[in-house]
Amino acid sequence: MDLKTLVTPRNTIGIIGFARTGIATAQFLTNRGVKVYVTEQKKRDEIVDVDSLISLEAHGVKFEWEGHSPYFAESVDMVVISPGVSKDQPVFSFLDARKVPIISEIELASWFFKGKIIAVTGSNGKSTTVSLIHHILKYAGFDSYLAGNIGTPFVSVLDKSSNKSYVTLELSSFQLDDIKYFKPNSAIILNITEDHLDRYVNIDDYKKSKFRIFENMNSNDRIVINCADPIIASSEITNSSEKIYINKLNKEGSGFFLEGMKISKKTGVGEEIVLLDAKDSISLLGPHNRFNILASWALIDNLNIPIKVLRESINTFSPLPHRLQTIAEINKVKYINDSKATNPASMEVALKSFKDNSIILIAGGYDKHNDFSCLTDLVSNKCKFILGIGKLGKDLVDLWNKNSEYVKTLQKAIIKAFEIAQPGDNVLLSPGCASFDQFNNFEHRGQVFVDLVKEIEERNA
């Protein structure tokens, strides 16, 4: 059955979760004349976007608050699930019993998008990579859109786009869990490291979710394979898509390479094209961002953007907030916001970006059951003091057995860091954990850090 045929006025589409994605999906479906039934765990008076709620109610959208009932499951022909919703709730048993299709918003939007899709997933680096691709395309004159897990629902760009448009999607494993036919024109898994083990059985289960990005791609499409990642490099990708390799030559003798800090492409005729040399200074800090630039280039190389334009666009790209973002320098001490570091691998990248024994690290938060013992030696070399916050902060302080203190809150961590920091130090918020124990999301946590640092800066001006 072609599920797209269910998106008609004669059917009712259910939406589980009424946050940013759920709201945009409800608006898209309502505009197409489709009946919509939304179910949400929160109370009605807890909804932040009241204007959208009132508008959708006025257009006949049905709502169910404070839980997902069997009645909802009995009333819908298809369900669009928001990415943050866990399937361990009873309503999913009722939906399965009725064989109601469950899809992600990414899947739904892909049915109606007429342009080209560039898709990026991975444990780390997704947001910077997709933002950079979008920036390059805009700079080069393409009709480009940015959507997905980065914050803009895919359905929100459909009415603005055409068959000449490009959309670059940041995709989480949760969004990929519920695709059916979704097929990008160009795709990459940047890397795979332990993450979200509170939602997946093990890393193999998590990996399967990530690899779904490729499952519907065919000979007209291109897959970029990061051979520097051991999990990706050891995985067999058997579909007929064109394979583009990073740090490996394909059978035609071409590939993309990161050698030290040099980014280059080697062609099948023995030519080497250098995008950035090791000495080139750019706004994106760290070797991990050199890799993100390389991945971006490999994904859009078929668009024949001149090297000069690529270089110019990279040099005009501003780093994203909450990702190794330097907030201030106070008394010759730098304060860096890396709130987006929500797993050990992203914390590792941050630590490697600084000199030995120069970091006062603020770490901890919501426990996603990740293993931090692999960072013990790196923490020992890079950090002169550790400040633990949140639920996991005390465990990290105990694990690393270093000059440390469990201070519980971010505010206390900033106060303590200011007291002990010496000229040349870096006060680094790189939590390695999710934020949900004390904050709404990583952006909220990062903004609190920024505000606290600015208060100290003003007092010491």
C-alpha cells in the first residue's frame, strides 16, 4: 500500500507529541484538508505555543491531553510520531494491533518535497555539517533549505521549495527509526559512537537505526562513506548507489582525504585538489571541524561548485552556538560553551582541542548510560580541575579521581571556576551528558552558561 494515499481529507492522521515537530505537522496536514488528531502527555495549559494551538483548534484539529488513550489508536488511519516520543507506552500496542502505520515527520515531508535531499546523520558533528552545507549552497546561489533535527521541521519548507530546491537534513536515529520510503539523493553517516543507550538495547541496535539512512537509496544516488570510523568502515553497504570514500580511494582511484589538517580530493587521474591546507586559518576550531568541512565537500562535490567559492563560503561561515563557542576572556581565562557535547565522544573532541593541563572542565547531567572510563587518560592530561554537575556529575568526579569537586549546579560551577582559574586556563562546559535533569535542552543549558559568564564579565570589567 502506498501510504501517501492516506493523506487525504477522508482519513484521520494522528500525531503523537505536540512540540515543534508536532505543531508543524499538524499545520501542514490541516492546510491540505486532512483531519488531524493530536495526543500529548502534557496538560493543555503547559503548551508554550498557545497561538498555534488556538489556530489549529479553530481549524478543527482534535486534541487529547495528559496521555495517549486506546481511543486515539482506534480513531486514526496513520500516525506521525514526534522524535522525542518513546515507544514503550501502551498506545503503541493498540496501534500495532490495528496495524496502523507509524511514520516520522521526515518520512511524511519526503513524499511531498520535489527537490533534492542531502541527508546527514551520525553521533556527532551533524549540526555543524548540515549548517555548513546549507551555507555553501546559499553562497553559491542555490535555492537551499535547512531542516530536520537542527530545529526546523522538514514539513515547514515544503510550501517554499520547488523542484530546483535543495534541502539539507540533520537526522537523528529517532527520526530514522520510523522511515518507510525515505530516500535522500546524497547521504552520509559521519560517525558512530555510544549514544542514546537509554533508548537502544546496545550500540548495534543504535547502529542499525543510523544505517537506515541508506536503505532506500539506488543507483541514481550517492553515499559518502567515512572510512576513518571503524564501525562504518567495517560495515557492508550493498545497495547500488555511487560510493564516495573519505580517507580511502574508490575503484576509480578517487577519494576525499583529511591528512593532518589538510583537506584534499584525489582524482582518478592522479590529480590532487587542495581545499584547505594545514596552515589555513578558519573560524571553525579543532580537527573534528576539518572533518566536517571534508564531509560537506564530499556530499556536494557533484554540484561542481568552484574551489574558490567553496573556500570563500567556508571563511564566511560562523560557528554554531553551544559548540566550542568562546563566550568571553576574563583575566586572561577563556570561557567556552560546548553544551552540545551530550556524549563521551563529543566531550573527547572538545578536550583534544586544548593544550594539556589547561582545562577546568564542567561535566555531568542526565545519564544516558554511556561509558566515560575511556576518557580517563585524556581527562588526566587535559584537565587541571573537574567540576561535576547534574545527576551524573558526582559519578564522573569519582570515576576520574582528579582534582575535582561535585558542585551540583551550573551556577556553583561557574563561581568555583572563576575562583580557581589562572591566566591561560580554559573554563570549558562540555557536559558529555544530556541536559534534561536540570534544563529544557542543551540550548537552555548553554544559554544559562553564557548568561552566568556575562554576569562575571560585567562585574570584572
